[in-house]
Amino acid sequence: MSDSNNDSNSEQPDYSFETLAIRSGHPHTSEQEHSEPIYPTSSFVFNSAREAAARFSGELPGNIYSRFTNPTVRNFEQRLAALEGAERCVATSSGMAAILSTCMALLKAGDHVVCSRSVFGTTFTLLNKFLAKFGVSTTFVNLTSREEWQQAVTANTKLLMLETPSNPLCEVADIQWLADLAHSSNALLMVDNCFCTPALQQPMKFGADIVVHSATKYLDGQGRCVGGAMLGNDEIAEEVFGFLRSGGPTMSPFNAWVFLKGLETLRLRMDAHSANALTIAQWLEKQSGIEKVHYSGLASHPQHALAATQQRAFGGVLSFQVEGDRDAAWRFIDATQMVSITANLGDVKTTITHPATTTHGKLTAEEKLSSGIHDNLIRLAIGLEDIEDLKADLLRGLAKI
């Protein structure tokens, strides 16, 4: 039994983002707990065989089996939907599971996808290798080239996909323009909002139909759990939910509870990540041994003005190219002592990685080149450590170029 004064369905529409991040998605139980409970159970009991039948048929709402109905997971879904301004959220076992589930639910053999080249390497592989086996074709285009997007759309295009800002070059796409292009072609626009989160960017306000997240990153914020989410209107979400119910790539209750806690501090953390990243990006631009810095918060970034219209701030991820080759990049990375050498991002701890041999390592040399993944490129996901300590550690890397 829930407390109606605190039920998520009775939220005031004028609640701010900060309030929604803390208060939404938590109908109190009869225990009157103040913090969200965890329901680590595989199944739920029914009062009668008739009630069980009604639950399974959909005639009666309620919990059935934690693969597709769990109160803790539902709380996370409701809170994230409130933050993104979406009708509904479907939580998944990982960010890639969110992308896979969306594609499996909405696409069929003969359908066509237009996707930015500047996506996470595994997204590229999923489309180019695995979905292609089932007759779904993909055309990859330059994220910022309107001409390439327009030329790629065909009569059977069903989905436009992109990340903005992109991983790892921080390129920025015009979401509203792409939404108009998709809708004029009877297609849907899907935006990976991992780098910004709804604390900095809400793609649906600019016309996006679908938003996906790797909750593993900033939604958690401390590198504790793996999870993902897809958000959209009720019709789209129901299709994706149907795939999850049958396919099973669903989020665990414990991970959902961790992500709920992460969402409570999301805006505070994203503002702090953004401030630190901007300081480091501006500092790196002035250092010898640095060939180029990629960060949309820099005035030198080609889409800086566009990013400023779509985002509250510019996020915590940047990349830069050192003078030299792969060995120079590796020497830089290996010389650091405090930052963590790991391919994850979105952590309070600063992380560093070499995209060409990690996150984008499975791409061919030609695919890397077309995506701007050079051997001398390094990605930094700036954490919340003291800025002077970060500079001191990066100076160790600069000394080895």
C-alpha cells in the first residue's frame, strides 16, 4: 500500500530538476521507509489463481517476475523518465543492452539505419556486424555533415542514431535539425545522452524520439554497477519492454537502487565535472606537446556555439592528441600516477584511455581513420579530484612525450 502524498503519480508538474532527482519515483510502502527499498526477489506471490491469471494477461497491474516487473527497477525508471521529460523509461542490463533492445524491438529485415560514425566502438560493431546478419542495413555518416545525413536517408530508413557530444571527439550534432529530418522521412531519432545526462541536456526537448543511456557512467557516478536505459513515448517503450520481457536483458534490483542513489546528486556532480573538464581543456591547449584538444566547451571547438544552445554545460569528457604516434600516447598514459587507466568514464575518479586500442580497438584502420580515432589520441574523463592535483599528474605524462 502506498502513501498517496508521496506517490510518483501525484508529483507536482512544476517540481525542479533537483527535486525530481531526489523525490520522484518513490511511492512509500506501508513500512513508511524514507529511503527507497530494494526488492531482491525473483518472483511475487498472488492472492489467488484468478489474480495470477489477471496479472499475466495484463488485465490487472502488478508484479509478476523480476525479469520484467520489479518495484526497485520501476522506481529508477520513473525517476529517470521524470528527469528526461519522457513518458516512459525501460531499464536494461547495460547501455549496449538498451541500444540492442531498441533496435530489436523497432527494426526488422529490410529496414535501414543512418548512424553517425562518431559513436562508441561497440555500437558501430553491433550495427555493422550483428544487426546486418538479420537484414538490417546501416549507413554511417559524418556526425556534423548535414549533406551526408540527407543523402543517406532512403525510403526504408526507420532510425537515425547518434551520440552528442560524441565519444571520444566531443563533436556536437544539431538535434532539432536531425529530428526534423527524421520525421520528414517517417523515421525516428535516437540520441545517446550518456556524456551529458539529463542534468546537462534533454534531447527530447529538441525533438528526439528516443534517448538511451549507459547508466554505468554518470547516472551511477562512482563506477559501481553496470546498467542502461531507453526512454521514449509509451508506444515506443512498450515495444522495447516487450523485447525485454522475452529476451531478458533487464536490470537487477540492486543495480537499480544504486542508480537511484546516483540520480540524487546528478546535477551537482555534472556541474562539477564540467567545471573541472573546462579548466583542464583550457590548460591543455596551452601546453607544449599537445597537438589538439577536443572539448565542446572550448571557444576553439567548431560546434561550441551549437553546444551552448543545447547544453547547460559541456560535460566531463575531453580528448586530445599528443605530438607523435601511438608510443607517445602510451608513454603519456603510463607516466600518470593518480588517474586511472581504464576504459570506463563517468566516475568521480578521473580516467584515461587510448581509444584506438581500447574502446575503438575492434574497428579497422580505415574505420578508425574515418571516425577520427588517431593513434595519438587520448581520452580523459575528468573526475572530481582537486584540479591542481590533476594538472600535476598530467604534467608527468607531458614530460614523457
